[in-house]
Amino acid sequence: MKKALAVAMVLVMVLGMVGCGSTDASTTDATVTTDTTNTTDTTATTAETDTTAADTTSVSTDPVTITYCNFNASGANEAVLASMYEKFHEQYPNITVEIETIGYSDYFTQMQTRVAGGTAPDCYELNIENFAAYASNGVLAEISGVDTSGINQTALKAFNVDGVQYGIPGCFSNVVLVYNKDLFDQAGIAYPTNDWTWDDAQTAAEAIRALGDDIYGVYAPITYNEFFKVAAQYGGSLLNADKTEFTVNSPENITAATMMVERVTKSNVQPTTAQMGSMGDWDLFESGKLGMIATGIWSFSTFADACKFNWDIAVEPGGTQKATHFFSNAYVVNVDSKNKEAATTWINWLASSADAANLRIAAGWDLPAITDQTVLNTYLELTPPDNREAVFESLNYLVVPPIIKDYSMMSDIITEKLSLAATGSITAEEALNQAQEELTSTITLK
Amino acid sequence: MIKNKAKSVLFHIVALAVGMIAMIPFFWMVSTSFKSQGALMTLPIQWIPSAPTLEAYTRVFSMFPFARAIFNSLFIAVSYTLITILASSMAAFVFAKMQIPFANGLFKVYLASMMIPTQITLIPLFVVMNKIGLINTYGSVIFPSLFRAFAVFMLVQTMKTIPNDFLEAARIDGANPFQIYRKIMMPMCAPTIATLCVTTFMDSWNDYLWPLVMLSNKNFMTLPLALNQLNGQYATQYNVLMAGSLLSMLPIIIVYIFAQRYFKSGLMAGGIKG
Amino acid sequence: MTKKKKAIMETLHAFPFLLPSVIGLFIFCLIPLVISVFLSMTDWNGLEKLTSSGFFAKHFIGLENYIKILSGKEFYQVLLNTCYFIVLYIPLMLAASIGIAMLLNSPRKGIGLYRILYYIPVLTSWVAGALIWRWVLSPQYGIMNNILAMFHITGPNWLQDAKWAMPAIVMASVWKDMGFFGLILLSGLQGISKSYYEAAKVDGAGKWKQFSSITLPLLTPTLFFVLVVALINSFQLFPQVMIMTDGGPNGATQVMVERIYNYGFRYFKMGYAAAFSWLLFIIIFALTSLQLKMQKGWVHYD
């Protein structure tokens, strides 16, 4: 009878499974996530949308349902995204957006599978590494027919590949210098200003390092993401102007890399990986044992909770010039979406409307990539840190990462060589030479 | 008497020592789940939180439809396990005890199926599922349980050790294959089946990538998927994640305890009587 | 009954028993596998829709992927790393799991609690496990080096040292898997009838003799299973490498599936990754066939 019971259960399950299947494949396609505004396609509405897309009223009034998939809201901000959608739906009652939020770590495996399998959402979010690949491989729709003038133009340019706009910057962040005021007071030195160079920072770091064996002066990760920006601070770049050649081991780049590496290997104002134990850089700063850290503005809310000392920020020090990092996630539209116009409307609204921006800032989520200063001013009013203007001043020196098709491969190779240099087994110059060699042999640029 | 007592004490010392080593990460998980957001990753490790709080647990319950996720996970894992046991034991019976042509070759195919990394078959399998129309249905995560080479292999090994005399005796008594399967093979494989119940349930319960890809609809979200939403682009809320993971381990432990009943030393139940 | 008739009857009897499993085999295994064979002969990037028209015509490149892989250095280096893992992992894991199975096979009071304790690592996710192992192996604060210091040995940098990163992964993997294989071996031990032991005791056999002439031989079918599965799994080492070392330092822990995943899902060269997988398959298949052939020499089914 036990077996009979098992068999019966199986039958019930089978019936349940077949019955419970809700949507079929085609509906899933239609409910694609909302991506940013532009869906250009050969549909009839495209001709109309060129002028009407700029209006905030819906272009077509047929009810349509789209799907939008993102990872940025995961962790804490799903409710904020939901309230944004409510506002959107008030203004565009005929567009229904089904929002999916998925954790960051497996988001891209999942998204790639869906794109390759043909069930990708109407619009979705991508980070820079993946944007490069998706845009170069023809799975994104061109974004046009919407008014993007309210969006920060540098950010917008980052998602323009070969003259075609493939994504809209959804939010953006940059990197600033966060410093521990108490440690600076202890060492008796002046706080960093927005005009500091790395030489100034080095002096301060050495003074703080002298405060104790387990106290360090500065931390800036020695990775590709940091390197391309620091290189720009010394006038160098990873590729030549038209992206046909790698220039990784140029003299300016070598100066930049040497500076980064010697902080660890020579003056040890920055801890080696062994000295870090298994603590992360934020953990080190939060424990009060680090004077300065170059990290993203997304750290503010975490530091506000966890730091028991006084801290503030400044624009990141420069070399021969200032250059600051630009991180952004892109909203993109699926090239196979059947509702490109609605999808484009949603993502453009999400990225640039005043309503969405205000909600975003009020929740302390991240910074919308817009130019409307009145909205951005509300960001300035939140503390800590006090010197929030530094965030906006940093925007004046933005450097955009070089988007190429094999972006991830390039960043992995460079990070690998730089970490070797950081252990002291090779010099920064050797590391860059090796990187240049490996890059030219494994990656073909246009 | 004293010798027994001493042996007992020695046993417990050794077992406990090894057990502690096995459990260190678990202790860390428990400790972290009672910490507040700020105090998470200090070195040296704080085993006992200085300010223990239940905030991680309250967040877990409030963050997503926990009950729904548990129901989905339970429904899927139980169905998956039952189907695996049934389908795999039936197939194992053939491989272990029946002489048919191609059996050897087919068994090799079963083994071979375990040798291809799932990362490569992910997209082709997705395309196949899409064509059949199983995407976003419970079936997409349950039907694959029909084919589990691991379970078949394990059962074959156990079934091969059952002496053929029992089957011969039953055949002479006029039993058909299904009765032999039910009354001899299955009972004599009880420890193996109990083990398989635990491992299969655990695999299905903890499976993350496959449900992620197959079940994008919120209503079908399973517990690991719900927990992984805590994974942000820049920071992960470890205390909430650990609290959720600990809660997620409970059902598997319950299955394990339940399966223990079948771990009897020296099992020959039902075999002799036929 | 004639032999032929008997064979036909056997086959007819076998059919319904095999059917559910084989249906699953076809739909969920063989079809995707065959597709992936074809994909390994394309330059597919893993993004473009598989179902787009003219797909194979556009992307077919024959055996180019295979040639590229086999003529480069990376494949062999990665294979070496994987073998390094296997050579360290398998003996350690076998010893640990046999030990645990024997420990847990006693009918003592409270044995149930221990059985759960040892299984807990299997249940924990690698996210938690990796975090804690990174701490255990931390050069200055971790307990591993602190314990070694008690014996006046300076522990290495473990995860940051190219020589010691793989042994570190081995330790973490043994910790996680010993409960799993221990449980399987336990069920194998439980299947050995007590009557054998009783007869041996009557004959005056000591503990060791009982172990070597009863336990070990009768455990061989389960041992064989564990060995085959452990080997297949170790060739496919993946999550701990991704989370603990990400293939570093300097490629010391780059293993087969880590490369396959990166090529397929990070560098967008899925055709290449598929070819890589099939080469891996050939290796595993050859080794397993060898094991199957050799089982006659040491595995006792009766």
C-alpha cells in the first residue's frame, strides 16, 4: 500500500505540474522586461515615435504588457523599484510592466541562457562588461526616438558603440577618496582636498602608516577597473584612439602602474593580501585601521552604519591630471522584443524622469545619470558624508572604460598581471609588457 | 564493563573532535546570523556576537513571500525525489538483474551522461524545454528527475549484491517481475534508497541555477532563489543570507532524520521469506 | 522455454521498467548532448539565438575549436592542475569517508546526532563554506597556521600562494564531501549482514580479520561506486574554485570546468567551450572505462 500511495502521489503531481504551467513561451516573450527607451524597429509606429517619443504621454494607447529584468534592486531596493513603477503606471496606464529582480551573482548566466534560448525579457539591465559583449554581438536593439537630453552625456556615450546607441545609463556611480578623519587628526595632518595629487596622498599615507603596525595609510585596489582610470590620470590609456591597437605598456601607463604597485611593495602604506588576512578593503576601513580608501559612492550607506569614527570624502587624487571612474549599469532593449516602443518608454522614464530620480535619491539607492541639478541637489542634502559636492565635482573628470568585444578577457588578463606585480614577483613594467603581449596574441581588435 | 566504558568515552572523544572540525563553518553561519549588519566581517572572528540580534531573521521573513517559496521548494523537492526513486530503481533492476541485449551499452551511456559538465548543456537543454513548452512550469524542474544516472548507478551496485537465489525462488513460486521488484528488490535496498532520498532531496532543494533559468515567474520562486536576491552588485547582506540558509537547511535535516529509520545494521528484511 | 524465447520475454519484461528512465534520458540528456556536439563545431558566441534560421550554415567551422585547444598550452596546463587536485583529493577523501562510515556504523546511543553533524558540511552552501575556509587559511589570523605554529612550522600563504592554493582547495573539498561519501559508504556497511560477523566471531576472528575478510570485500561494490563517482566529480571541480580563488593565484587553480564556464559565459566563446567539454568527456570516459574493466579484479558482488 505504501507503493500504491507513492504512485498515487506521483499521478497527482503529474496532473498538478501540467495544470500549473501558467504561461507558455510566447507570453513570456511578450512580457519581456522593460529596457530603456529605445526600441527602433521596422514597425509602423517607429515613424510616429520619432516626434512623439519626447512627449511624456504614451505614443500608442493599446494596453501592452512588457517584462523588465534587473539585478540592481536586489538586496534592499525592490520596494523602491515597485513604487517607481506605480508612478510610471499612473502616467502610462496602458503599459504594464512585470518586474523581475534577480540576485547579481547568477544574473548573467541566466540572462545569457534566456537570450540564447529566445525567451529574453523585453528590456533588462546589464553591467558594463556584459554590455560590451551583448552590444557587439547583435542582440540589443538600437535606442532611438526618445529624448535623451536630460541624461548625462558622458554616461550616454559610454553605451554608444560605433555610433549606435545601444543602452541608457540607469544609474551611475563613481569612485571617490573616503578618509578617516580621526586618523588624520591623530597623525596631525590636514584633510585631503579636492585638488590633491597622489604625491600628497602618499605623504599623508606614510604619516598615518607610522601610527601603528596594523594601521595602513591608503587602499586602492590593484585591478583592471582601477588601472584604466589611474592610467588616464597620468595621461595614458589602454587602447589607441580608434581602438585598433593595445597600448597597455606605454610609458604613462607604466608610471601609473608603478605608483599603484609600489604603494604595496615599497612603502607598504597599502597592505599586501597577506596582511589583509581575509578581510575585505571595506572591512579594513570600517575597523578604523585604514586612513584612506578609493572606493565607490555606493559605500556611503554601509559606512554610515558601520563606521564608528568620523569620515568624509574628497575627489580622488590625480596624477598629472584628474580622472575619475565611471560605473554605470545600462538598460537595454531586446532586439527581438515585440514591444520595443513600450519598453523604451519605460527604461527612459526609469533612467531620466524626475519622479524616478527623486525616489532613487530619497531611498539612498544610487545616483540617477541625469543632468537636472535641482533633483541632484537633494542628493547633496543627505549626510554623511559632509562633502557630497565632491561626488559631483568628480563628474567633471569622468573617464569611460574602453568598450571592446572581448572586454572580460582584456580585464582578466590585465588584472592577473597586475596582481602578480602586487605580490612583488615581477615589476609593474614587466607586468604591463606581459599583458600587452598576451592581449595582442589572444584578442583581435577591429 | 570498564573496558566498554573506556571504549565508549574514547569513541565520543574522537567522534566529537572530528565532528567539531566538520561543524566550524556551521558555527560561523549561526554566529553571523545573529549579528547586525555592521559587525559582520571582523578579524579575529567574533564567535559570540557582541550585540546579538534577531534582525536578520525578521528580515528574512519580511523580505519575500517566504511561505510561498517554501511551498514551491517542498512541492518540487518531494516530487523530484519520489520520481527519482521510482524511475531509477526500476531501471536499476533491469541493469542489475536482467539479461537483455544492449543493457551493457545502455548502462555505459548512463555513466557517460555524468561526464559532461552541465554548464555546456544548459543552453541546449533550455532550448529543448522551450520547444516542449515546459518553461515556467513546475514540470520543467521536476520531469528531469526521470533520468538520474547517479541514482541508477548506486542502486545497481546494491542490487547486484542481492543473491540471485532469492529471485529464482520467487520466480519458481510464480511471481512476476513487478512483484519481485516490489517484494524483494526494494526492501533489500532500503538503506540505499534511504540514502538516495536524502541526497536527491538535498540536490533538488538546493538547486539554484536550473530553477533560476526555468522559473522566472515570481509565483514559482523556490527558496534558494529567494535567498539569492540578497546578493547585490556591490554588497551582500551576509547576516540575512546566513539566517535564510540556516532555515533552508532544516527540511533536509528533517528528511535525514526520517531516513535514519531505514539504516538498520545488517538488513535482510523479507528476503528469506520471499 | 527456448533460450531465444526466454530472451524475448526478458526484454519484454524489462521494457516497462526501463521506459520512464529512458524517456528522461532522451529528452533531458541525449538531445541536448547531441546539440552540444554540433555546437562544439561552431564559433557560436553563446548569445545568438540557437533557433535562428541558418544557424549552422553561418557558424560551422568544423574541428577548428578542437585544433586550437589541443595546440595551445592552456588545455594541458589546466589538465595538469585538475590532475593535481585529483591525486591529492581522492586518497584523502576515501580515507576520511571510510573512517566516518566506520565510526557511524555503531548502534550506540546518540549516533544519530553524530550522523547529522558530519552531514552538515554537505548541506552548507559553498558561499558560507568558502568564506569560512578563507578565514581558516588566513596567513596571520587563521587557525590552520596557528595550529602549525604550535609545531613550530610557519604556514604558507595558502590561497595566495600558487604552490599551496590547490592543496587548500583539496582540504576544503574533503571537508565538504566526506559526509556525503561517508553516508554512501555507511549504507554499504549497513547492507552487510550481521550473520557474517557472528559466524566469524564464533570462528574466533579478531577485529582486524573481520575487517579485512568481511567488511572490506563486501564493501567493494559501494567503494567502486564511490571511486567512480568521486573521480567523475573531481574532473568537474568548479564551485569552490570560482568562489575561493577564482582560478588564481596566477592560474594555479584554473581547472577544466572553470575554463569552460569562463569561455562560455564570460568571454562569449561558447562553441570553444563546448569543444573543451567534449575533450574533457573523452578523458573521463577513457578513465571510467578503464575502471569498469578493472573492477573484475577487486570488486565482489557476492
